[in-house]
Amino acid sequence: MNFQFDVSTFVAPVTQTEAPVPATPETTADLLRQLLDVQRQQLTLAQQAAAAHDVGSRWRAFLARWREDFPDLSEYCREVLPHLERAYGMLIADLVDQLRQNGSGAIDNDFSLQEFLDRYGMRLAQLGTILTLVGPIAEAGQQGEASQGQGQG
């Protein structure tokens, strides 16, 4: 059995069409107006997305809302933040030293792992949570003061 395949390229039939209609000045101006409107909408959406992701704005609003009840909260947070960070760093350094000295034996069985977690886990988690609350409040106060200073200048 012999088969023969003849392959030829397909050429689409050429039809004569009218030339595209040139754009009038009114059409061009309308298209540009539409592009400008879309760009404004995109800018608004980008600004809203940036505001939604601004964690500091939440804390600035908190400080502004409770300014009368806690007037020095941000300043006090700024004062204690280095102490909290140092305590957190010391706890991590102690944890690392413990692991380095004992090697894999420090956490290789259930008993030693539980002892390790009892010693470091809860304190590290709680101190980390405290830092994630105090730090942004300290920063929000600084940002609020900076923006008030610029408004007065």
C-alpha cells in the first residue's frame, strides 16, 4: 500500500474592502476623554488599595479616637519598645544557645520537645504578640506627630 499526500499551503481569498474610515477630531477627543476617565478610576482604586493596606492608619485612627483617655500612649509605647525588643532578642538568643549546646538531642523526642516548648514557646509567642501591638502604636504616634508638624509649618 502506497499513499501519497500532497500538501499545499492555504491561501485565503483576497477580498476588496473599503479603507478604514479616518478618525474625526470629535472621535479622537471622545476616546481620549474615555481613557482619562479610566485612568482616574484606576488611580482611585489604587489609592483605596493602598489605604486598605496601610496598617498605620488603623492605629492612627485608634490614637485619635482615644486621645483624651490615653494622651501619652504612643509616647509611652515608643519608650518601652526598645526594652521589649531587647527582651525578645535575649529570649531568642537563649533559645538558639540552648539548641546549639544540645544539638538535635534538645528536641528529638516528645519529652524533650515538650520541655523545650514549655520553656520557650509560650513566652516567645506572647512577647512577639506584644511587640506586634506596641510597635505599630509607637510608629503611628510618630507619623501622626510628623503630619501635624507639617500641617502647622
